[in-house]
Amino acid sequence: MKHYRWLSLLLAITLAFIGCGDDDDDVLELPSAEPVAYVVNQLALTVSSFNTATEEIQKDIYNVGNAPNDVEVRGNSLYVINTLDSNLQIIDLDTGVSDFVDLGEGSSPEKMAFVNDTTVYVTAGMANSVKVIDLAGKSVVKEIPVGTAPWGVEISQGKAYVVNSNYDFANFVAREGSVSVIDIGAGEVIQTIDVGVNSQEIALDTQGRLLVLCTGNYGDVMGSIIIIDPATDTASAPVDIGTIPSGIAVRDDGVAFITFSNFLTGESGLLSFDTNSGALTHSVASPLIPGIAGMGMATDSNNRLYIAVPDWDGSSKDKLLILDENDQLIGTHEIGDGGGAASFVAVRE
């Protein structure tokens, strides 16, 4: 059974003696200032780059920590959440030098969302909280309690929306999840919204609505997607996905993409969802791309979709897939040696 949400942690524990990725002496030649997609090769504990203008690939240009679980580009910095090292890594893209923000031993940081250029919220899965980080001082300035096993987080209309999976790790039981709504100004939870079983990921659409992705129980309860309106903080009825989803990304034209991998049936692929109509446009029966089990996705201002696809067949060759604004596959690039771990991608424009 592949519990994708925590697969990276198990793999990283197994390979913990390889190194924590804090050595910056191995940084290679830096990418150019052209638009670049950065891919975290999670098992190799490195970052590779793909120049979107020249299609130049540079593999393993930065080292990262154990079990990297999120990556974002902001300004001239690449931000990486290293779950087992319990830190936020900040890589200067001009120099390749890394700084680290300690998030507390055993806190299991998972995902991040930027409030502005100086403040970032990071979910702490094992601490059942959100860490508020001051980037200027590179320190945690506040910890906000939320629900059980928080994972995804997004910002909309002055509020942070934190997805609590409520997963029972002691007994491996998936339970009904929730979303904690935090008033950023007050720094406290003002509402809790019930959502579906094992809620994990969250993404913003073009109208500022929150798309919550629920994984299900890896058995008889399949995944679903729920839309939260930040104006009222009410949730829509769930839309059944009919499979086990793993990642989500939303384009500027309102199309949401969802990767899935169902170990019960052996099916995997890419679905699409119209955020305006609230309906799947490519379902499990007719996936946009069949046979991929990627987790990390990102979009750019040209409505291109970047999918980091880990190698599951043992050949240790992670790939980067690129779809254009018409949902046509325009590129498949070997991007690094992930060796079967989930990968993540962020785009710098």
C-alpha cells in the first residue's frame, strides 16, 4: 500500500545516513536569469533546473535536506521544506548559498504559504500547528495551534487556510478532515470547516477560492475535491474523483489539474477539473495523460503546466512533463535521479 503523503518520510528514514544536504560546497554552475523550473529530486536530495526558454537542463545543482516536501520560488530565493530535518531551507539563486530556519525538532514541517515578502506560514504535521516565520530574522515568531496532522496551506483574503488531514498514524486510519481558518492579523484560528476524509492538499483558483483535495481512506472511500468560498468560509458539496489523488495545481484560466495513482487498480494519470462549473473535464475513465503518478505540479503565466514525475520503475530517472495552454504535451525531460520518490516543482519567471 502506498500512502503517498508519507512515502517520502519512510524513504528518507531509510536513507538518512546518506546526508542531510547541508553542504553547499557542491553547488555547480548556476542557471541563467531566464524563466526556470526547479525540480526537487526527493530521494537524491537535490534540485535540478530546466530553462524554459533554452530547454537547458542542469541536474543536481543544489543539495537539500532530508525528505523535502515543498518548494517555492520567490524573488531570487528558492524555499524548500525539509521535513525530517525540521527546517526551512532558503537557497540564494544568485550565489547558491543556503540559510536554514529551525522549525523545532520533530515538528515535521510539510507545506508553506507566503503572506508577503517577509512572512511565511509553514504547517507542522506532528506539532499540530502552523509556524509563522519572519524571513528577515530567519526565525519562528509565532506558533498557532490548528487541527490534527496539518498538511496544505494557502492564503486568501487576509486569511490562512490550513488543511488538517486528521490521519491516525498510530492505527493507520484515515478520518474526516477539516480546514482551520486563521485570521492573519489576529494570528489565531477563527473558524473550522469540515471537509472530506484524509484532506491533504489545497490550491487557489483565479477567484481566490480554495480547492481542498481529500485523498480518501486508500480503500473503499475514494478521493474528492471541495471548494471553499473565502467570502463566506463555506464549503461546497464534495465532487467525487473516483480514485486516489496525489497532487493539485490550478492554471490562470481556471482549470485545475489533479494527479492520481490507485494502487488498488494499478491506474494512474492526470485529471482536469473546471473550477467554474465544478465538474471534472477529464476523469479516471478518460485521463488527460494516463500512466503518470506525479505529485508536484506548477503553472506559469503562459498557462503552461509543469509536472514532476518520479521514477517508479527502478531506472532512477525522474522526469519533467510540460503541457501548453491547450493541454498538449510539449515536452518530456529527464530531470534528475529521484529513484522512485515523489518530486516537487516551482517556476521562476
